[in-house]
Amino acid sequence: MGITKSNLFSEEQNRLSTLLKVLAHPARIAILQHLASTPGCINTDLVQELGLAQATVSQHLKALKEAGIIQGSIEGNCLCYCIDTERWQEVKQQIMSFLSEIA
Amino acid sequence: MGITKSNLFSEEQNRLSTLLKVLAHPARIAILQHLASTPGCINTDLVQELGLAQATVSQHLKALKEAGIIQGSIEGNCLCYCIDTERWQEVKQQIMSFLSEIA
DNA sequence: AATATTCATCGTAATATTGCGATATTAAAA
DNA sequence: TTTTAATATCGCAATATTACGATGAATATT
């Protein structure tokens, strides 16, 4: 089928898996790492940095934005993305909680 | 295309994303949670527990096994799966290291 | 005003994932 | 030895993801 049977699982299991899925791509990992290490959050740089097409990068940014992990603010001509630190703490907490639950 | 351009990213970024992808499914999360909470690691129970078809559960187990996270040992008629604790520590370490790298 | 730059979105193609029935395979049980 | 039970694997269908070119919308530059 290709569709995950979310109804079989708990709210929390679904939420966690959705979150992990967003992080489970090297481009999105690279974007987060770059945004973390670059104080003034740059955007077009990412296209250069990653070597992916602009449309593709934009798509990855959208996924991160929809998960609430990053935020964009308009800065004249440019869009300035940066990590939502508060939300990231939440994300971190949820994942770490799962990790330590296992063993 | 649908194919991730792994060559654009570092070994570590690829390794991490592969790991996260394995965890990014509610059924596999549920399996790990069940194996963690059930001392004698049971298998067919999972089919009942999850409500997915046997073939589907078997597939998810395979994914976890290939990632080295669980191990199966033959126990007469049954296959007995349990978490590879040592490997799980490694997995945990890698993910946590990434999480704290960001913010 | 005309042009250039930045970014989002649409449409599309290629590939991956999810799920399951059917069918092996293997070992216990009858 | 036949049957039953437990798993794995194959093959397929449905859906999701990844990637990109083309295009559009908005602002900056000339």
C-alpha cells in the first residue's frame, strides 16, 4: 500500500515517528548543522553549500519549517532562516526521552 | 528522481540519516518499546500487539535487524528477538551527539 | 520602467516505502 | 510421516519521497 497505518499506533508514537522522519535526510541534517554554526542565518548559501537545486533546498526547508524546527523572517530581498531554539528543545526532549526508554 | 544524492553529504550525515530513517516509523518504534518492556523477547506476539500482518511485521523486524539494533536467536520453533544493547548505546550516542550539536 | 535577484510552488519523473496475500522453509507435535 | 506453527521472502499495488526545471511573485537594482 505505502500508507502508514497510523490508527494502529499511539498519538505519541505517531508524533515521534513524524519528527524522526523530518530529520532522517542528510540534506535536512546538513541544513540544521549549517544554520546552527552560522550565526546570521543565510539562505541562498545553502544552495551552494549543499549542491542541490534551489527548488529542492526550498522543499527541504519547507519540511523543517512545517515541523516547526526552523523559522523564516523576511529581510528585504532575502528570507532569513534560523532554528527555533525553543521548539528544538522540545524536539530534543521527545527524542531523548524515547532513546532512554529503550535500554 | 526519488533517490537521495548521498554523494553530496558526509559519511556521518548519511550514516545518521539512515539510522533515523529506521526509527522513523511508528511500527518500529512500537516494536522497540515492546521488546524493551518485555524481558523474554517474544516475536509472534508482535503481530497481535501491532495489528499488522505477519509479513509486514517480519519486514519491519528485518529493517531493525539490518540496522543492527535487534538480534534474533532461534529457540526451537520460535525466533526470539531482542535489542542489541551495546549497539543501541552506539545508536543513542550518535543521535544524541547530533541533537546537542544543534542548539 | 526595465531588469535582476531571491524564493516558493507546480508539475513531473524516478525511486523508496508500506502493506499484504501467497508461498516457501524449518522445526515441533501428533 | 503427516500436520501444525512460526518465520521469511516474493511479488504486487498503493502511496510517499526526492529531485529538478519551469514558472510566478515579490523586492531590489539599474
